[in-house]
Amino acid sequence: MLDIKYVRENPDVIDEAMASRNGSWDRDRFFELDEARRSAIAEVEKLQAARNAASKQIGLLMRDGKTEEAEAAKAEVANDKERIAALEDERAQAEGDLTDLMSHIPNIPDPSVPKGKDDTENPEVRRWGTPREFDFDAKAHWDLGPDLGIIDFERGVKLAGSRFYLLGGMGARMERALINFFIDEHSKVGFKEWWPPVITNHDTLYGTGQLPKFEEDLFHVEPDMYLIPTAEVMLTNIHRDETLDGDKLPLLYTAFTPCFREEAGSAGRDTRGIIRVHEFDKVEMVKFAKPEDSMNQLESMVAEAEHNLQVLGLPYHVVTLCTGDLGFSARKCYDLEVWLPSYNNYKEISSCSNCWDFQARRANIRYRDPSEFKGTRYVHTLNGSGLAVGRTMAAIIENYQNADGTVTVPEALVPYMGGVEVIKPED
RNA sequence: GGAGGGGUGGCAGAGUGGUUGAAUGCGGCGGUCUCGAAAACCGUUUACCCACCUCGUGGGUACGAGGGUUCGAAUCCCUCCUCCUCCGCCA
């Protein structure tokens, strides 16, 4: 959610921001509702002030035993009762509509975000590692996985449906190994580990911006709950409706959770393999930072995600999402894309965003810092994958495959794999 | 699933319709005292919204959430959420 005062005073900035990120907002309706709300407030508060004063008088008259005068005063005040109720309804209506309108407006891109229409215009920031040249016919993970007996697509579909898969043996082991590896790495640099529920409610999803606009992307659990699409939702909402101590910032949180996505509208995209599925595992990083520090925290979060790819020896590059590709809640976002031989291209494996005060305002997360300012301010929230587990496994299988159809386990992962150095075909 | 009892300011804890944003205690902040500190004493202590003569003043709202009764509700009624105790069931 944007600051309503800022929107009121800078509508041209919003126009420009929406145009640059392929968003839209109803400017005329905003001012119509804003005006309606404020004039209703002015009127209703005037009447309330009069009523409060009169009620106080009635109380005094009653106390002094002047019953008749009190009754007369009561009758007089009663006249405004319906009027106040009607105005109050008017105010509530305008306010509800205004909040609804505001909650559908995406964040404003940071001035440092490059202008662009879509993901084809995301500039590369840097590149690490060199994609391997294979001197044999390299396989895609959707072929190699089943050949090794570590990924079973057919049974995944039988157990749950399309876009689900089953891991077995060393595949299952590697999933578990990657989760532990990632969390251990984050812990080394000060991230606190959490273990949240994966079913959640409306308010939590509203806080991070999934609701109300993106309900169709979520798995619904009857009657009114949802499966989380990312641990970001839970980690960020840990402090919903809280006022944090400025001395404790930044807070660095991490968690592993499965993530659930309806993938409505992505039919036909990434249909092969484990790249785009309804349920996948991810280790997530979330930070709560002071405004003046949040951009630095974004850079260090990206560095932490990169560190994991580097230790695993997976080639990748970093791109800055241009205005047209920016997610709803993000003010600035970097994507890490890992090299996938089967795509002969880089594929997103992490997305690190600075949401600025956008989520904090929705989720009401503030902080206090008496030495810096009076009262409270909204914190800045950041989130980033560190990393998507399934896509990491796909990248390892493909980049570390050998001519004989085996897969070498990245050195850093061997201890997490119970000492297994090479994955060979299983029965 | 059944029965009962709670949810008040940073914390503890009063308050069962009328000058209650809310006693009291603790904590926090400022001050007096002191070489300094402690103790003691004095003062102070929320958030959001609206308006204006915009480092301030005035007004409104907020006692789990929402609705109702009333001139007026923390106090009465309804619904929901949540916590606790007991019983049942259970990984």
C-alpha cells in the first residue's frame, strides 16, 4: 500500500509509475473517494463533538438530580442521532472503497530501476562462472532424473496430478541436503531460523500483498484459508501489527517451507521437468530494515543468495528487473538466474526484493527509534529466495552430469549427502 | 467434539452505563538531591484519523474484532476470533 497522502499530493508520480510498470490506477475515482471520505469525516466529527458535549451535560444534570432538564436535553440530542449514523455510513463506504482501490495499486519503482517493458529488457548486472561445454550429449534433468531413478514424474502425477513430481532415493536425499545446506549458510551470517505453518489466513496474505489482487494464484483451503505461495508471507507477517525496537534492526530471518502455487495462466510454460510445479521447496530470507539502510540490505541479500550458488559451483548471472517486470510489492528487485543446459539459457532461481514501506504499511509493521525521531515509522521489508530447492537440484543434475549418466555431487553438498560423491542409477 | 472461565495502556492489575484515554503498582523518560550512583521525592509517559494560523492547537476514534441498545458503553445484548481449565478423541 502506498502512502495515501503521498498519492494525493503526487498523482503525476503515480501516473508515471503505473505507466512504466504496466500497471494502472483510477486517478479520478481516487480523488472522488478521497474527497468524499474527508468531507464525511469533517461533518460527522463536528456532530460527534456536539453530541459528546451534550452527553456530558446530561450526565451532570442527572448527577445533580435535575431530571426534567436532562430529559429535555436528551430529546434534543436524539435529533442528530440518525444524521450521525448516516454520515458515518457514508464515511465507512468511501473509506472502504478507497482502501480497496489503494490495495490494488502496486508499489512505485525506485528511481534506480531501469525503464523497460518486460523481462526481455532486464539488464544484466554481473555474471559468475562459465557454462560448461559438454563433449557428450548432455541430457535434460527431466530425462536424467528418471534414468537415475531419483525423479519420478509419472508417479507424481498419479499421486497428486499434473505439475507434481516424486523424488526417490538420492533425489529425496538431495532435497533434504539442499534445505539444510542453505539454512546453515544463512545462519552463518546471522539469519535466525524459523519454522512457520504453511496454511494461512486472509490478513496474513493481505499484509504481503498477495490478496486481494492475486487470489487466483493461490491454493484455497476450505473454508477460508490458503496454502502459502512462499515463506516470505509468513516471515514478513511474524511482526504484523507490531512496533519494533530500532536498536534491533535489521532483523534477518530465514525459513524453509514448501510453496504452493496454482500456476493459473502459465499453462504451456515450462511444462517439462521440475521447473514450474504446484508444490516446491524453498528456503527464504526476509529482512526488516531501517529506511536509510534498506538498499544496502538488498545488496547484501543478493550477495548471500549468490554465495550459495558460488559454493555449489553453479554458473549464474544477476539481472535487475526493469520497471515493466517488477512484482506488485517490490520497489526494486534483482533476479538470480542459474545456467540450465537444457534451456541453453539462464533460468530464475532467486528473486530478491526491497518492498520499501509497501508491505509494512499493509501489515502495520513499524519501529521506534527515540534517538532519531519521535513516534513511530514504518520499517522496510525485504525478501529473497535463498534458494529455490527444486530448481537448484535441476541445475545440479544438469551441470554436474557425466558422460556415463552419473551425476557428481558438488563438493560442498557431499557432507549433507552422507558422504555420497556420485549419484548412480538406482533400481 | 462437550462443559466452564478469561481477553483493559510496555508489563501487572482496578474499573459493571455518565466530567474514564482509563485508578494503582512496576518499567521507561525528565528533574531535585549527590563528588558520582543508589534510595527518596516531584513531574512525565499511547496509537491512528481529520482540520487549521502546521516544530503547535483543536476535534474525532480506539479497553480482542465486528454489529446492536442508549443522549452517552471498557461497562448491557448478539456474532466471530483467541487464550486458559476439565472431559472426550488423537499423530
